[in-house]
Amino acid sequence: MLQESRLHRIRALLATLGHVSTERIIKELGVSRETARRDIIELEALGAARRVHGGLMSLTAEPEPPLMVRSEVRAREKRAIARAAARLLTPGQTLFIDAGSTTTMLAEELRTMSGLTIITNSLQAALKLSAAEEGEQLNNSIILLGGAMLAGAQETRGELTVAEIYRYRADVAMLSPTGVDSKNGASSFHPYEAAIARAMVHQAARSILLADHSKLGVSSRMQYARPEQIALLVTDSGAAGVQAFASLETALPQVVMA
């Protein structure tokens, strides 16, 4: 394959994913690591992408920072949201939880509850929910979804994860979006995150969004739930000062301010 064709295909991947790893380039194009490295350098020289550790990043991409970083940002607001969300649940329910900083805090809150079945692709959430002495009985039933993992990932992802979600039905999907907007609904930056959230919305009787005020009025790259698919939004008190909050209150059936 000519370099021009390879560069075109890599650019197409970047346009879709925002970030492409060296391993993905090798697999998708069927080239050697050295060829992939040369193409990465060439795309950066052309000003078409930015070289990062392990691959390329689109110049227009604005992904969320890593989970450990997000957990430290607006931690007080996220904790309040998690506590308010936990109060919406009752024993006997089955719920989906996706991978996010707010839903990880929710998992911590759910440890004090009992009788729940919690299905998640988040390793951090699963670990917090199952934190106990060996042999000790857990208050809730925890199901960790299988799937692929990448270096540094704290979640399972991919087609296997989505397929597993479709094996279950849940009373509630509790999701932490990148953004929520009155016209576009809930969205995520990465396609794989949106695919998981979309499947959870489809398989749950109702969907609840956990989003601090910085996410209100924001539309990210991949929509996964229309406004009419969202039963309830839980946000923090800072939402009162956000211009988009009024339109969200009108568009959604219920909004809870923690």
C-alpha cells in the first residue's frame, strides 16, 4: 500500500476516533511497526495530527482527561450527586453503571445499601463495590462485564462488552456523560464509551444521568441518549448558575439538584 493511501486511512480513523494507537494502525493497515512509526511522524510533519505516547491524537480532539484526574476535579459536587443518586434506588433493583468518575463515587455510596444487582464495565466501580475481607458476604450482587482492555484502561470495552450488556435487563441505567444538552441529549467523546452507554439505555427501563454543572449544555462527539430517553438528571447546586440549566429543566421529565 502506498504511503498516500495509508495516510488517508489513518486520517479517516482519526476523524472517527480522535485518537489512534500505533497498535491500531499496525492492525488496520497490516503494516510493520516501523512503517506505522514513519506514517505517524509524516502526519505530524504535515500538521494533520499530534503525536502522543503510543500513537496519534487529532488536532481537533478534546477528550476527557484520565479517570484519576477527573476524580479530583469537582470532587465535592460529584460526591453530592452520587449520594443523591443512591437515594433514588431501592433494594431488589438491577442497575447498570458505566465507567466514570461520578459513577465510581456512586459505587462507593452503594456499598452501604443491600439487595441490589449492579452490572458494570468499570473496574474501579467493581473493586469498590466488592471491597471486603475474603470470605465476607457482600451486600449486593456485582457483575463485571467482560471485554477488551487497553493499557492503562480501568474499564472493559468493545463488541464483547456491548454484547454482554444485551444479555441483561435492568431497572435503571446510571450513566456519567461527557455532556448533556436539552436538544442533543447525553453524549460521550469516545465511540466505545457511547456504544456501551447506548446499550445500557436500551436495556434499562429508565435512564438516570449523573452530571455536574460543567457538563450541562455540552454536546460531545457521540450522542447515546435522546432527551426523551432520559428519565432524570442528577446535578449539583452549581447548575443554578448555568445558562443551559433552564432548558434542561424544561426538556427532561425530572431534575434533581444535589
